[in-house]
Amino acid sequence: MIKVPFIIGNWKMNLSFTEAVEYVKVLRNKLNGSGKTLCGICPSYVFLKEVCDSLKGSGVSVVAQNIHSEIRGAYTGEVSAAMIKEVGCSYTLIGHSERRHVFGETDSFVNAKMKTAFSVDLTPILCIGEKLDERTDGKTESVVRQQLKEGLREIGIDQIKKLVIAYEPVWAIGTGKTASPEQANEVHLFIRNTIKKDYGETIANDLYILYGGSVNPDNARELMMQPEVNGLLVGGASLKVESFVEIIDRAKNQ
Ligand code: PEP
């Protein structure tokens, strides 16, 4: 299946409210009628409502950077999937490498969040990827297989159909060291084949697998030319709207 590229900008803990409002205004204008890409941005929680309202009808999706695994309760400082859904988000990242490696999130916590996201009809973008020592030790496939298996444990086939996966090698995130297009394609193919074995060919072929890790306007096109790369998850290079739009344009014209 030919897929329209899906390009997501992850702002992480960056941009002020004023900058976010201006960014969204410019993005809306620049993308107006440009078609041929799916696009999303991940603002800070506190700007989600404002950004969702400003982007209504634009075709740009608003993606949460994280959710908690519980829908409500005594979890001071946390934000639930139901709240995220209520303000207008359609997707959430789950298991981003900074959540796993800075905040110590385990595969079982990731799995609980996956189930919660699906329960409120929020599409999860499951982020997986190996650390540098794991790649050097030849463990990339086993790490990715384990994160997939644990992250998707006990999730039904109807939900797997809606899943998006982001392959983000930890050593490439925010480091300026992008995986080569061939390295990215190789792991994407492994992910797709793993999904094929567990859930069948149709689901595997329809699955969106995004690449993330030091994507910028100079490497976006080459990455998107790989047959298994269906989109990009962009951190640092999405913080300036001009650079994000350039990445979208390059991805579109691969
Ligand atoms: C990310 O945050 O998911 C990411 C890929 O960051 P960067 O593009 O800055 O490496």
C-alpha cells in the first residue's frame, strides 16, 4: 500500500506559549491546501487546548507527548488519556526514549499506557529503539522485538490495526547522528516482519512505521525514500516552523 507520509514534530519541553501560538498560525498558513502529507505536532500539555482549537479543520493532528496509565486518581502531576482526548488530541506518543531512559518507564508501564490510550480512542504512537551499546553488541533486533512484544501484550487485533510505530534509535535522538537510510530501513523491515508474524500480512502492510532520530531538512528526503519508512518523528528540527515545513515538503516530494 502506498502511504501518504506522516510527519510529526515533537517539541518536547520547548517553546513558550507565545511562540507556540505564533508557530501554529504560521504552520496553518504554510500548509494550507498543500495536501499529500499527514502532519502532527506534540506541544507541551499546557498548550494542548489552545493548539487543538487553533488547528481545528487544518488537517494537522495534535499529539500528546505522554499519558499516564490510569484514567483518573491520586497521581499528582500526571495527565490522563481521557483529559488529552477531551481537549482534542487524536494521538499520543507512548514509550518515547526520554520517558524510558530519563524517567525509567518500563515495558509493562508502556503496555498499560497503550491499553489506556486505546480505551479512550486515542491512537498511540509506540516509540521503540535500541541504545548505542545494544546496537554495538548486535542486539538491535532482540531489543526492538522485546519492546514490541511487551508494549503490545494483550492488545486486540482491532486495536493493533490503528497502531503507529516510531523507530527511534536512542543513539540518534538529539545527537546529530542519524541512522543511515539503510539502517533505518533494515530495522523498519524487521518491525514489519515481526508484526506480520504476530498479526498477519494486511495489518503489517498497512502499519505506519515512522523514523525518528536527528531528522533535519537535509536528510528527510533520503530517509523517506526508503520503502519501509512511512513518516518521520522530528524533535529539534521541528522547533522552527520553517525547518519543520521544509521537512514536510521534502518528505512529500520523495
Ligand atoms: C524525538 O524527540 O523523538 C527526536 C527524534 O528528537 P531529535 O529529532 O531531536 O533527534
